Amino acid sequence: MSEISSDVTHKRIRPFNTKVTYPEQNLDNDLCQAVVAGKTIYLRGQVPQDLDTRENVGVGDPVKQTQKVAENILLLLNECGAEARHICKVTVYLTDIRYRESVYRTLGQYLKGVFPVFTGLVVVALARPEWLVEVDVIAELD
């Protein structure tokens, strides 16, 4: 895990540059996977990609993709000092409405007993054509 501190109250978890993450695209943005601002945690939209190797997981399978997304979310929350129970808001982006039931059911297995608010959107595409689902999260530390 790499972390940089930009000021007293904000911690930036797993910083990266889009030149490395999306070499096929002409981008040059300094981003990170999570920001801890006071007690609030903002997770970048998580996709079915290994956070360390950038390998795509579950290509063509919305359930396997959602499992990887959920694993990424829990890993990043842990790196921020949080757990699933700290999640307040979840936004789900789907490339096809037909994935809604399986994606929500799979996320529900990882978030049992958490009771966050959910917003679901169907979008034309995500950053890579093989990605079917993306999820971003806002959490609040105790």
C-alpha cells in the first residue's frame, strides 16, 4: 500500500497516474483509489480489476466482476482503517439493466447487515469495454 499525505486532514490511498493505468488512452491524471477526509472516506469507482496487477477479472461475467469489485472495496476500506459497516452510500454503474439483479444480489452478500443507501445507474459504457459494473462508495469512520 502506498500513501501520500497532501495536508493535515486528507490522506490519499494508493495514488497512481492514468498514464500507467490506461496506457492505451492519452491521459495524464494524478488520482488515487481512496481519500480519507476527516472521518469521511471516498472510494474511487471500483471496477473488476486487481488493484495490484491491474489484471481484469471475470470478463463477460457480471457476478465475478461484482465479486472482484466488492473485494476491492473491502480491501480499500481496510487500508483506510474502516470496515463494510462504515459504508453509507453506494453508487452502482451498470452497462446493461439486465445485470441489476445479479449485481445487487452479489453486492448484498458482501454488505449483509450494513444497510447503506444505494443508487443504481445504467450507463452507455465504462472506461474499458470489458467492464460491466463499477461501484463507488462513501463511508464514515466512527
